[in-house]
Amino acid sequence: MSDTVTIRPAEPRDLHAVYAVCLKTGDAGRDATEQYDDPDLIGHIYAGPYVIMGGLVSFVAEDSDGIVGYAVGAADTRGFEEQLEQDWWPSFRKYYPEPTGDPASWTMDERRIWSIHHPSHVPEEIVQAYPAHIHMNLLPRAQGKGIGSRLLEAWLAEARRCGAGAVHAGVSAVNSAGLAFWTSRGFEPVATVPDSGSRGTIWCGRQI
């Protein structure tokens, strides 16, 4: 990787590269490529809307070889969820039929498709205290070089300009490296919510 890394606002032309980073970090920070038949599914849920829809806070890190990471989110989480229902989910729900049968037998693709039809919502107590939210991922070759800190500072500055006063991030309970990153940058674990699997989500928040 080149030593020169640029942090800039995300643009629609970045969509494919952002999806690739999302997939390469989609298993609690590890490569999730082998888990999916449709490699775009995880990106549709966790990355695409932030790059395509307007009014959001989205940055990418780019070097001479391409995009190596991103920080995306929204100053108003509930407003973002409403925007998804109106402008993002409908076309994907038409394209991906809702899975049927025993959920225990579903593939990872089917689980993601189900979440497109039934998106989860951030717990109300988290949104009340920390109305903004952020997702951030870096490819392994970009980690440990200060790029994550630069992305985060750019994102926080823009979120602050948009009127956000506090932000939350959700971390997989098995992603110890991710949790260490957020807590070292002022995010405090405020709640842990179990899911239907063995992981669960640790919600972390901080003032902006």
C-alpha cells in the first residue's frame, strides 16, 4: 500500500469498492467472502445507502491502489431508518424474495435477505442518548497506520457540522479488536444486546 492515503467524502463512483471492503471485513472484522453466494448482500445492508443516498455523513480512505476503508453513518439514526424504508429497501425487497422455511436451515444469504425485509432497529435507549451512528471498516493492509483515526476525525467533524452531539457504534461481541478501537477513541460500552446466534451486539457511545 502506498504511504499516501487520502481521506475524502464518499461518492457514488465508490460504491463497488466500498462494497468490497464491507465484504472483506464482514465477519466481525474478518473476510466474509466465502460465506455468501451473493457478495453484494452485506453491502446492500451496511454500506450502500450511505454512499448513494443524500444527506448522510460518509468518508473513504484511498491510496494509489484504491479504497482501503470507509467511515459512514448518519446524524439522525431514526430519520435514516425512515429514509431507508422510503428510498432504499423497496427495490431490494422486490429483487430478493423473502425466505421461507425453517430459519435454522437458512444460508447466510437468506439471513441477510430476511433482514432486508425485516430490518433491525437500534434500541430506543441508545438512540435517545446517542442519536447519530457510525460504521467504519478498514482492510487489513490499512490497519495500524493511523488511517482509522483520520477517518474517524473527519467523520466526527462533519457530523458535528450537521448538528450531531453524540454518536453510537455497534460492535459484534466477538470482535475484540473492533471493540478495542472504539473504546480507545472515547466510545464507552453502554449496552449489550444478544441476537439469535452466539454473538450479540455491544453498543458503544460517545459525545461528539
